[in-house]
Amino acid sequence: MQALARAVYANAPWTLLDDPLSALDAHTEAHVFSSLFGSNGLLQGRAVILVTHNVNHLNSAGSVLVMEKGQLQYNGTLQEITSTGYDFKGIEPVHSNEGDPKEIDQTFEDKSEKEESSPDEAAISKKSLGFTPYIFYGQMATWKFALAGVLLVALTGLMKLGLQVYLKEWSTTNGRHTGAWIGGFAGFNAAWVVANGLAIWQFTCVMACIASISAHNVEVKALFATVPSYFMATSAGTIINRLSQDIFLMDYEFTLALANWTLQITTLVGMLVFIFVATPWLTLSIIPLGALYVATLLFYTATSKQLQHLQIASKSPLYTLFSSTMTGLETIRAYGAEAHFWSQNDHYLDRSQRPFYLRFAGMRFLRTILCLISFIVAVGLAVLAVGLRHSTDPSLLGLGLSNLTNLALQLSLLLMTFANLENGSVAVSRIHEIASLPAEENSVAKGTSPKMGQWPSAGEIKFEDVRLTYKQDLAPALDGISFHIKAGQKIGICGQSGSGKSSLILSLFHGLQAPLISGKITIDGLEAKDTSLGPWRRAMSLVVQDAFLWHASLRDNLDPERKLEDTVLWSALEHVGMKDAVTELQDKLDTVIDDGGSLSKGQKQLLCLARVLLHKRKIVVLDEASSSLDTKTDEKMHEVINTELAGCTVLAVAHRIATIIDYDWILVMHEGKIVESGTPEELLSLETSKFFSLAASQGISKPTGV
């Protein structure tokens, strides 16, 4: 509706409408159509091209064009075309395979501002992350590989320090056995190179790969298992950010920082040992030096971690904007809004880079402070070297002073490495947040798990005082819903937009958990809250308004578990009238389904119906499954439901009354309540009923079978 309002307010001389009214209920559709195309409609005086499958709208058209298989078949007034004997039931609506109208509706919505201020995404923790990121990383990399990597890096650090001891001993030989010492030195270096290579391989090729793959898998599993409310409150850009940039930072920045930190801490410990052995009293100088470095570290990391949070979070609005731009590209070009989106892209790109520049400036500040400290240490050591030249063994003094000289540099490197490690741990902690999302199954983990061949055996459904709200401080979307569906009945659910029809379906699938949902829902005597979610949901098949087919072969879409023979798949395709269409495809059942392709929207919906037939479940739910289909495809779906699903319990949410007029029972909803229920004949016999009004607005006065 936002896209439709945008088209009206654009006040362009030409207006193209691609079936924008199909998802509206009868009353709303009639009101909107009258407001746009009536005698005083908002689109009066404009040239309008309306793509539609609703034949009732054609009476208001000055000219009608009938398309079939990409060709113009008829062009004239409705009366002229009707006089030729043309059957309008064969109309196939024109739908773009590229975009979802509901998504394009949202193209101009500035979600980025909301996303940027989201407390979950942009929350900045001023507290230390503790050991949680490191423990989580060890679990993802598996502890044996993580410990092996740390030990190998520590070994290289110790071997590097060992070279200094070797050189110290060599310096005391006065030139004796020079060849042997050279050979030993070469062997020592060769061993160090091998150990260093193994450490690098262990961190980059083993630990990093295992950790990133494991973390990605854990994130995906957590997202699949978490409560649906998480996706209602979290944008796609935020989720993409967690699955892409955070994984990259853990894979690259955190892993390298961990390796460097292990190396630097090992080297530092070795230096302290050398200093203590050579000149024990020099160890006292380490205390103020260490305190100074720790103070600098605490001052820097308190800011750098916050900037790292901002840097990562600031990418999400950019990803969301890019995704919205690609989805609504046709609409953007149609309105000439390219400059606006260029400006928005530059704005969010600039905002995403600000934390990076601030982090870079902070790093330069840190290096400046560390260099200043190193200068002070170097001057102090020069004075010490002169004062101790006669009282200490020159070789030990040289070893101690050289290590003390390098200590300032080593502490600087350690400090910078630890800062990078802490910054990298921010990404790991964000991944851990996704991995720790609450799972739906937790609330019913102790529920019964009935065997899927034995339950449900009939398909009887009962609702008793069911209430549902999306947030505790909002008005209920369902308010005291109660009804009883007998096994094998076909139930039509109708009502105006926002009346609670889809919320009722959500409650049936237990899409929300207590306290957001209450009451009693049973299937064949088993209550939802006492049954595990997996078996409960697998007891039902669902077909929604927008055909859900994933990017895979046709065979995998029909039979994801690959348990059925091809003959069974072809039989299901034949029952829904898709056998000939699939036969014409070059790869037949191996044809990959993608966003484009040669299948129309109606054909994709029939494939979803074929999948329902293959699953053979006793309860089938249709949520606006035919609202955007042409009359011919709609009739085919109706035929399959009446024949192939004759023994199943069917619940159909519908705006088009014709699709449910022959059902056994009708539920009419309004403001979250069932205001009318009965057979279609009973409700149509009452001219004051809401159902009669809905049906009359679509030209229906009696069931088609009467």
C-alpha cells in the first residue's frame, strides 16, 4: 500500500500498477479501487496501465489488453473482447520474477536509521568482555587444535630466546670450535624456521578454518532454531553483518592477534627471566615500567573496544540500504530517485568509515605514547651501562641490558597486540550472541514426541480461549478465539486486513511462546504446549501467498530428503497440472529454481501444492495461497484441494471469497475475534452478515455448487 500511495502522490501523467490490490480483502480492495478509479478518484485525468487478474476491474477500463504467452491476443473494450467468446478465466497475470512487491513497497523506507539505533546491534559495552570470547573461540576451533597452535607459537618464542643464550655461550669460547658453533647456529635457526612455519600453518590453515566454519554453522543453526520474534525485531542487514563481517574479523584479525599475543607474551617472559638471572636488582625497574604500560593499556582499550563495536555495527545500515536498493531497483529508476539513493549510500558509507578513522587515530596516539616511554627507558639504560661496567660479568650484563633495552619495545608490541586481540574479541562476542539466541524448542523440550506415522491420524483441531499478542504492552492480535474443526473439514477464514487471520495461523503453528500466547490448542487430543515443536509443526503443511522455493533443483524442492522415487514426483506434478510444464524444461527435475527462470508465479505455487501432496499430512493450511493467482490457476488449486486432499483437514485464509465459498465452514474475523461462523449457505442467507457483505462486494450471492 505504501508503494501505491507513492505512485498516487507522484502525480505523474502515466501510472503503471502491477496488480497492487490482489493481497487486500474485499472491502479494502473495493474502497481503494473506488478512491483511485471512481468518478472523483485520485487517478482521474491520468493515463493508467493496470495489470490485474481480477476480471471485475475490467469494467472500469477504457481499453483492455489480453496477453498470453508473451503475445498480445486481444485489444479493445471489455464488450468487444467478450463478444468474440474469449474466456477470461484463462488470464495469466503478469508478475515480475525479479522482485517481491511487498519488499519493493519498503524500498523508500528509511530502515537504516532505526537499525543504526537498535539497542541490540549498536549497544556499546564499556565492560570487559572477559574470557567468554576466548572460551567460545577455543570451542569453535576445538581445544586440541587451539592448544596445539598456542604451544607451537610459544615454542617458536622460546627458540628465539634460546638463540640469544646460544650466542652468549658462543661469545665465551674465544674463537674455539668456530665451525661447530656455526653449524649449531645454523641448525638452531633451521629448527626455528620449521617451528615457525608449523605454528603459522596451525593457526591460519587449521585453527582459523575450523573455527570460522564451526562458528558459521553454529550461527546458522541458532538462527534457524530461535524464536520468530527475533526476525521481527532484527533487520536482514544486521544478520548479514553477523554472518559475514564478524566471521571475517574472527577468521583474520582475531586469529592473527591471538598468535601474535602468544608469541609476544612468551618472549616477554623469557626476557624477564634473562634480566633476573643477569642482574636481579634490575627486576625492580620492571614494576613501575609495567604499571605505566598497564595504565596506558586500560586507557586505550576502554575507547578502542567501543569504537570497534561502532565500526562493526555501522556496516548494517549500509548492507540494508544496498539490499533494499537492489530489490526495488525498477521502482527507483521509474521514479528517477537514483540521486537520492546515491546520496543515501554515500551518507551511510561515510558513517561506516568514521569509527575506523577514529580507531586509526587512537592507534597512532598509542604508538606515540609507547615510543616516548621507550625513549625514557633507553636513556636510563645508557646511564646504567656506564655505572655497572666494572661490577658485573660483561656477557651477563650485555645479555641483561640488551633484554631490558628490548623490553620497552616488547611491552609496546605486547600492548598493541593485546589491543588488537581485544578489538577482535568484539566480533567473536557478537558471534557468540547469535549462537546463544534462545531456542524455541527449549520451552517444550520435555514435551511428548508422537510418532509421525500415527499422529495426527484424523486432523481434528480445537481452539479454546486462545489469546495472542506480539508484545506484552500491545493490544492482543487474537482475543479469546475458540472453535472446533472436525477431521476432514475444509474451513475458510476471512475478514478485513488486520482482523487477525494470519495471527490465527501463527498461533496454530505455535510461532510465539508464552506469555505472548495463551489458551489451549489441540490436534487430535494432543495439546500444543505439551508437544515438542518439531513434531507439532511437521503435522501440518503450509502454503503461503508468495511461493516458497529455495535455490535448488526442482527435485530437491519437492523432496528435500530425497526419499521418494521420480515416478512419485512425476505423479504429484501430474495431479497439480505441472507435468507438461516440467517436461518442457531442459533439465526436467534437475532444473535449478532461482529468482528468474521460466516458471510463472502461478506455476511456482502449484509446485508448492505438489510438495504438499508428497508430504501426505492430515492438516493443510493455505494462507492467502491463491490471492495473487489467475483464475485458471486458482481453479486448478481448488480442484486439487477437493480431490487429492479430500480426506485432509484444510484451513484456508482468503481475501477472495470465491476460493472458500464451497468450503464446509466459514470463520469471519474482526479485530482479533471470530464474529461470525457457519456454513456458506447460512451466512449468505443473512443479508446483515459481514460474510454476505464481503461476498457481495465480489459479486457472489450464493455458493457455486448451489
